Amino acid sequence: MLTAAFHGLLVSLSLIAAIGSQNAFVLRQGLRREHVGLVVATCALSDAMLITLGISGMGTLIAGIPWLATGMKWLGAAFLFAYGVLRFRAAYQGGESLIPADKPSVPARDVLLVCLTLTWANPHVYLDTVLLLGTIGTQYAPYQALFGVGAALGSLVFFVALGYGARLLAPLFEKPRAWVVLELIIGCTMWAIAWSLLAA
């Protein structure tokens, strides 16, 4: 029983540790120290819901509806491309300080909307959580639920560490030039993921 939960945690951490659109957004909000708790909670809860769907067999159902997968792919690629454009634009404008004194804080509603879109409109999230974790979880029958709990815990631990650990980089990101580099990296990441979706 404990083995299933522990393996779920390890597999989850290995899947979400790679740089991606969601992780880049969490890192950016963590550096800005803006609505970090909301972003971390949204990502972790979303992952828990998707993992639950995968463990319950929803992954098999989604795999059997080709048009749904295709629609998700194009929608996700379009959003990632547009978000990448915004990041390149921010880099072109010269970056920002860690806590901009001359800019109002972004409303929590807007941050939540971007976070939800990066999570739920990204086909890679479904591949990792619903399909892959759901498939691996079947190997731990009859303890699939414990595998799912471990996977959800791994997601929570990762996002808490990423969101709140980002402040350790605060001295570096006090300089606008560092923000320019970060925005360029995030923009390139978004476009690379969008291209990989369309090329698949």
C-alpha cells in the first residue's frame, strides 16, 4: 500500500519537474510574489482532479475520442503562442524590477484565469496526468487510489517548492535585465511547446 503511494509521488515529481508552460508561470508569479498561494493551490488542485480522472479510467475514454484530442491540441497551441508573444513583448519593453513600484498589482482574477488556461488548455497536462499516470496507476491494483494520492501529493510538494522557493532567486531578479532574460526563456518555452503540439 505504502509502496503504491510512494511510487505515485516519485512518478508525479518526475513528470512535472521538466520546464513547461505551467511551471514557468508559477516561477514567474513566485518571483513577483504576487498571488502565489492562489497559483500554487490552483495548479495542485487541478492536478489532483486530473489525476483522479486518470486513475478512475477517464484516460481510456479520452484516448478513444480523436476529435477531442485534436481540438485540445490546436486550442492549447494557440494560447501558448499568444502567451509567448506577451512574454516577448515584456522582454522588448525592457523588463521590470522584482516588485514594480510604478505598476499596480495584477488582479487575482486575471492571474487565476491565465493559470487555469495554462493548466486546462494544455494537452501535455492531460498526457501526463490523465493518460500516463492513469495507465501507470492500473499496475498497482487494487491500490490505484493510493497511487493517485501519492501522485497528487507529489504535485502539491513541487508547486509549493517552486512558487515559494522562487524568492531565493530574489537578489538576482532585482535587476531588470534578469527579467528580460526570464521573459525570453518563458516566451521561447511557450513557443517550443506550441510547436511540439502541432508537430505531434
